Amino acid sequence: MRYDFDRIIDRSGTASYKWDQSEKLFGNKDVLPLWVADMDFEAPREVVDAITERAKQGIYGYTIRTESYFEAVSGWLSRRHDWKVQHEWISSSPGIVPALSMMVLAYTEPGDRIILQSPVYYPFYDVIRMNDRVVVDNPLILQDGQYRFDFDLLEQQAKDAKMLLLCSPHNPGGRVWTREELKRIGEICLRHDVLVVADEIHHDLVFKGHRHTPFAAISDSFAQASITCIAPSKTFNLAGLQAASVIIPNEKLRLKYTSLLKTLSLHMESYFGLTAVESSYTYGEEWLEQLLVYLEGNLDTLLQYVETHIPEVKAIRPEGTYMVWLDCRAISDSPSELKKLMFEQAGVAFSEGSVFGKQGEGYLRVNLACPRSILQEALERFGKAVQEAKAN
């Protein structure tokens, strides 16, 4: 089957978080939204059909995870990532961010220090601070257009920290961390008894020449000292179905997490979410392979446009995810000025970088996961606004 990712689907008026808030959020109802990380592509037809058949049952009662569900999750991780996951390791969550928040609650105490590596997906800050824990920033080092870990600083910070929230692949920078990089992270955390919670939601979205390594798959000692959060929501555009998998090989840690799930009454499963997980992991591989080719074409389109038409902007070429991190500091490092340039002058909405941490000031994050014609229009709008600003 050939999938048509060029097809434009009108999402306005569908209660879309991305498309139905432009006037409220940006003051301009005609803004092109390339910000929040969902895709403007229809999910695989097999997934749509499975959900449709599920809806036809007409009784939407309490739902359990079946053996076929566990087979789908473990089979996907084995085929795509060479990670053998036992069924009993697999727990659940309504989403990755709720899972991260529950990890903080389950394994740390108020006042404990938790490490993140900025610039990073902004809910990482929230799940630490809003649970009365302390953010310890281990900033990434931008070197030769690529982010790298600061291992020396991490070694010092880990001495009095309880947890590391690891973003792998990295959002917003697009790094797909190598096995060697992750091994050094793990060794530091093991030495200092720091629990690694790995957000690996973008693990399937990796470009040619790179390979995602599940942190817990590196060694048994890493598996026993870490928790991995995955979901098909980014891979197959299913974020609204609220179904994530939390993989906890360590039995003691797993019991503590599942107890908290029950305490919060979050242990019941999503009626449609389970169907989406099972069908996407069972039938979605062909769709994903075609998606990755299309996304790489979008990436090439963006990189060529930026280099040719807005050379002041430096794009960091991602190795994975469907986001591109743009260094716009030659235009302005002011968040308010960049917002004005986007929303008022260009009529586009990229993600403004300061929400990813102080290191993100002067940067913008662009979501590539849309039909190429929409991406092209957004780039042209932004490029024109930049040139007009320069002329004035």
C-alpha cells in the first residue's frame, strides 16, 4: 500500500489542540501551526479500521490488557529495537508525562534533586517543580552543530541526586544518543545510585544512519536501575487516545509504581487506546517505513530553504524525531521578539525555544510532520518576515 502523506486533511473545527487554538494562543486565527508535536497525517488504515470496529460494539465498558496486547508491545520492541521485554515488565499509563510525574512521586521525596538535561521537553520541568522536587540542570553542550552530554558535570551532580530524567531520542535537539554515550550515563548513575527514567517516546522516529538504543537494553544492571516509557502516540499519531507503556524490569520498583497507579485510580485501561496500541504495533510497520522517508524529504526541504533563503538561521540537523531546532539568535535572542516575528509578522507558529529552558532562548522548534506544501508555505512566510524585518 502506498500512503499519501501529501494529502491535506482539514483539522479545524475538530477540537484540535493544534489547529483550534490559534486565535487564543497566538492572536491570529490564520496562523499556520507547526508547533505542538502531533502529526497532520492520518494514522495507518489498519489502526483506523480496528478502532472503528471497536466503536461499533456500542458498549464501552471497563477494559483489560489481553495477551495479544502484551505480544504486540513486546514483539514491536524485539523487531524494531532488538530488546527482549518480558510481559510482566509492562505496565501502563494514560501518557508519558503522567508516567514521569508518577515516577517522581513514587521514587523520590519532596526536596529531592532530580537531573534533567536542557534544553529539554518542557514538561520535564513541571513534573519536578510541581511535585516539590528540585531541578538540577545538566546542560547539554552544543558542539559542531550537535548536542553532547556533559559527563564531568553529571558525575558531580549525581552525587546528591535521586533521579535522572533522560530524553532519548532528544527533544528538541533531535539527537539519537549512541550506545556509548548512554553507557557512560548509566555508569555514572549506577555509581551514585541515581534512578534513570527514560522517556523514549520518539524511539521509532530515527533517520537513516542512526539507531535508537533502549537504555535498559544495554545491560541487566541498567535494566534493574531504570524505567522506560514508550507509546505509539508519536510514531502513529495517536496522542489523543491516552495509552502509554511503562517498562519496569525491577520487580520492587514495578510494585511501587503499580501501587501508585491504583492509589490514583489510573490502573484502568483506555477502551480505544489498547486497540490502537495493539493494531499499530501489529500492522503499522509499512506505514512507518513510508513515513520516515517522507519526513526525511521534509527535513531536506527545510534545510535547503533555510540555507538558501534565511542564512541567518542555523538549523541543527536532527538524527531523529520530527522536529527541527533552529538557532535564530542572529535575528534575536528575545523570546518576545521571536514570538512577534512568528505570530504577527509571519503568520506561523513554531515552538518558542525558551520554554525548553534558558538554553533555548533565541531558538525555535519546527514540527516537520505535515504535508510538504504546508511546510513550504510556513517556511516562505517565515523567510519573508525575516527579510522584511532586516530591511526595516
